[in-house]
Amino acid sequence: MTEIPLENYGYNFIPPEYLPPGKDEYWLRNSQQPARSWRNLALGEIEILVRNGNYCPDWNGLLVSEQFDPVLIRNSNFYGLVRIGALRKTVLRYHHFAVPAGIWGSTIISCDIGDNVAINDCAYISHYIIGDNCILSSVNEMQTTNYAKFGNGIIRDGDGEDMRLWLDVMNEAGGRSILPFESMIAADAFLWAAYRDDTDLMEKLKEITQNHYGSNRGSYGVVGSNTVIKSSSIIKDVHIGSNCYIKGANKLKNLTILSSAEEPTQIGEGVELVNGIVGYACSVFYGSKAVRFVLGRNSNLKYGARLIHSVLGDNSTVSCCEILNNLVFPVHEQHHNNSFLIASLVQGMSNMAAAATIGSNHNSRAPNGEIRAKRGFWPGLAVTLKHSSNFASFVIIAKGDYPAELNIPLPFSLINNNVSKNRLEVMPAYYWIRNLYALERASWKTLNRDRRKIKVQHIEADYLAPDTVEEIITALSLLEGWIGEAGFSPHDMAGMGDIYGISMIPCRHMERGRRMQVIIKPLGAIAAYRQMLRWYAAKSIAVFLDNNTDFDFAKLSSMLRPEGLPAQEPGSGAVSAANGFPRVRDWVNMGGQIVPAFRVDELRQDIIKGKYAEWEDIHHCYDFWYKEYPIDKARHAWAVLAMLEGSKDSVSLAFLKKELENAVETSHWISRQIFEIKAKDHRDPFRRATFRNNAEMEQVLGYAGNDSFVKLARQESQRFQEMIARVTERLQFADNDV
């Protein structure tokens, strides 16, 4: 406890030793807002203020706008330099909460207050810039320190490195620590956390972050225009965007809360947020807690959710559970109080069921294990997984306490811990064979629930993309090898089915331990994987042709061959690394955006060389990748089609015609499968057992044919058929063209 003279109260915000030459303590405060004219109070205005129970030790320190009504300020105290905008007799209304403009029952210390603001019963507001038309009601403490970082991983002049804010994502031991910053997206976090061997890159990213925000002390907290803050306890070192709504928060400290008229953010009752970034259009409600975090755009924390040392990507919702030391890509759902995710990289389009415990360290002497799960990760009810484990894309895990680490390289698989037979069972291509409804709906949901107005983080929503297709190709090789090891020749498998005895084969290296590991229905999986490759290749090329109407077959063939790769603009990623290869095999999921690995490698080199001085420049590089993605994807699909035809890098017109025709049939088959899977639920005798008759069941559950997603699938199939007809007609598939 120290004492200061009353006349100094509100002044000397920046210690003199941290002031740049020729600057005063207001230089950063003035730079944070547009210049405007202020005037001193008239003698009559001071008399009205005093008569209304207001106090200021030096009325010369209270400046106002030209349009100012002193009658609207009552029973308040002012210290330091306070500047108040226009005040007129009006009422500000937000929903059913209406407050007259003015200031009453509050203490204001060295603040700038915008036009027509309502501040009432705020016991302590210090060093804030408050925008126009704001409501601040019943806030206990609201202050900014001279060393405030607003949730960014920087240090101010005089701070030691121990004051820098790090997020320990993916690993509890801190080996993948990253620095949060206001504009961080999942791609940035992955670039920083994943390439730890690139020490020069790590230093450069730290330098870029520090340089952007600077080390100068003295930035003021900000409350953007049209923001409402009411019935809240502590708000300290927080930068709040416009049109934000905060009600009943317990504690908000060292944060940037991004909000705008187009994408407003809301913070609700009992919330405690410390050391982090809240993205645009987020909702944080009902006692949720977050410490050392980045919350992506259009994401939600609800019902006591806990987010610690983690980055949660865009379009995600977490309720009632705990997420600790994670990097989670966009479109993640986790809704149950008894689920737990720790020290993991989850690459989006993911869902966690109740009682799922992902990341037990009980098998290690040190808390440094990790779990990596690619897109579409879905651990089911009461699943327990141990560090360190690795999962291919779109893996669903059946209920069970898995006794050892897992390494599942087969995408779209069902994993089962068969306790009675003491073995690990893997059914590859399960989704395609048994549950296309869920698979197709995952892609639709990713697009349909994207409410972002501004999409800085690009997201691939299709479950079949270059990343998953390369996993399928690898899986085919593994399956064929295991079938050979089981005593079957690949040349003898044509036309064989499970009736020939290959309903199950042993496999290796998918679980740490000595118990048996088996593949269920391997031939069905191989057939399904091959069908998926054909569907992906034909659909991708058809979409590319439909969006590029000036292409004929000759131009298409030339453009999509590896040697036809065009020169790229500097900084986009050298394509020479791919020349001479049938296809680009290495793809990176950059926060939901699928990118050829060579582009990421060149970006890393360019950052090290100093080509990018700002994160915004790096984001522009991501934008360029996104612009190039259609041709990258089409080129990859062409190579896959060539592989299916048995060619190195070319595709014949006849084969392309055949595959496009087959794709139409596949689209109809997908639509039928979606209906059949939905209808099977309605035919299930146990599902029907709770209803008196079919009429009651249909009133409650609806008719499968009327399901909105079943209807959508039919419409998509019809649109796909029309697209193939357009593409086929333009390519002029005539005998003399072959």
C-alpha cells in the first residue's frame, strides 16, 4: 500500500523513464483515436456540475465537446485528464434495457468518453477510451495498467521475458509454445507449433509478433462504439470491440475481445476470461472459464466450459467440458460435461461424445505425450485414449478403454476395442460402406454452420480432398500388403468376396502391445477406397471444368500435367518441387486449409529471409494459396485419374468420359445410401418399440423421405448430373475427337 498526493491522482500514467523523447503521457492515448476538438468548461457549466454533486480536484482537467449538457452528469468524481464527448437528452436502448445518456454515480480517471454515452453506478473506470453510444452500468472495476498487452504475447519496456504470455498448445511440457496475438487464426498457430525443428522460423515469428504491437508502455483500454457492459465485476487491461455485449461477467483480464456491427460478440453471466483473444461473433456464456487461450471466429463456450492453454478454431462449440493444452482446428463440437481433451492436435470437422477422455498420461512418467487426429475425428461414448496416439482422417472410435497407444493410418475407419477376444479391430472405409449419411452431413454441416462474415481462415469442407485421398492411397498399399502377408495373392483377389474367407486378416503396428490387431472386411474396404478415389478424381475435374468454361480437353490435359505447371508469382510456393512427379503427395492441413507441402516450405523460408514483416502479409499468402487451390486440387485429381488408368501422368479422353459417366451413377448411389441409412432407423424394431403405431412414430420422427438432408442429397445429385452434362457437352465427346 502506498500513498500519492491527490493532485497527482490520474496523472503520470507512463513512468518518465519509459516516455520516448519529446512525448508526453498522452501520446499513445491520442494516437488510438481520431483527433477531435475539446474545450474547457464554462464557469456556468462548472457551477451546474458542482450543484449536481460532482467532484473534480481541478476542473481544468475536465474537457468537453462543443455540444455538452452538464445537467446529465450527477454524483460523479473525475480525476486526471478526462475528455467527454457530446451529451444530449436521449435514451440508449439495448433489447429491453434502456438507460438515459449521461454519467451518474461513477468515478472516472483519465478517460476519453465518446458522444452520448450512458455511464451509471460504475465505481472505478480508469484509463479507457470509450466509444460513442455505449452503455456502462454497474461495473465494479474497470482499469488499464500502463504495461497492458491486451492478451497479446508481447512484452513492454521494462518487462522481463518471464512476463511474456505463452500458450502451451499440443503438449503440456511446453515444447510447442506459441505467442497469441489479436489476428491469430488456426493456420498461424499450426505454423508456429508444428515446425519446431525450424528454430529460425520460431525466432522470426516471435519477432514479427513483438514488432507489430511494439514495446511502448501506455496504451489505453478501449470500449468500441455501441457496446453494452452491465452488472460485471472486474474488467482489467481489456480491449473491447464495437457492438459487444457483456453482462454479468465475473472477471475479464488481459484480453482482446473482437467485435463489430457485422459480427458482434457476447460475454455472459459468471464468465471468467484471463490472458487471451476472443474472436469476432463469439459467445461465451454461463460460467465458462478460459485462461491463456485464443477463441476463433464464430465460436462458443457455454455451460461451464473450460478452455486452458488452447487455441479453438472458427465455427466451434464447447460446452460443459475441459480442453487443456490443445490446438483445435475449425468446426469442433464438444458438448458434454464429462468429456476431456488434453495435449492434442485435432484438425477440424471433429466431434467428441460424452465421457470421452482423450489424452491420458498414466502410461508415461512425464506429461509430454501428444495425440494427433486429422480431420473428422470422432471418439464415441466413453472412449479413453492414451498418449501418444495418431489417427487418420474421419476415424470413429467405438466405446472402450483403449489400453495402449494407437497409430491408425487408415482413413474413414471404425476402431473397436474387442475386450472379449482381446484384440483391436479396425474396419477401414466404414463411413463409405456403412454411414454415408454421417459423412456427407459432416461436409454439409461444415458449410451450413459457417456464420462468419469475414473468412480469414479458409476451410476445406469436403471429406474427399487431396489430404484424405493421399491417405486412401497409402491405406490401399497397406491393406494389399497385409492381405499378401495373410497368404493371399493380389492377382487372385479380383472378384473375390468375403464368402471366400477374407472377412478378417491380421495387421501390424496400429497398437502398441502384443495383443492381436485385425482388419475387418479388407476386400470391401479396398473396393470402397477405390470407388472413393474415382469419385474424388472425376468430381474434382468436373467442378474445375465447370468453373473454367474456356477449357477444351487438349487445354485441360496440358494444364493439369505436372510439366504444365505454370510459373507462380513470387512468394506463393515454388512449383518446381513438384515437377517431374506424377502428383503432389504431401499436403498440409493449415488450420482447415489444405495446401501442398512445398508451398508451406517456401513460406517458411520466405519468413526467415524477412520477406514477411507482418502477420497480415502471411495471411495474404494463405489467400493466394486459396486462390490457387482449385488448380492444385484439379492437378492432383488428374494425377489420381492417371494412376487409376494405369498411366504415369496422362489421361485419355475415353477414360475421362467413362469416369464422368460413372460419377453420375456414384452420385445417385450416394443419394440412395443416405436415404437407406436414415430409413433403417425407422425400420429398427427397438426404435419402433416406443411408439404405439407408425403414424405416431412418423409424427415424432418424421418420414425418412422427408428428412431435410435426404432431400438435399437428392437435389445435389440432380445438380451434379446437370453439371456433368454441361461438361460433357463442352468437351464434345465424339468418336473423331478421341
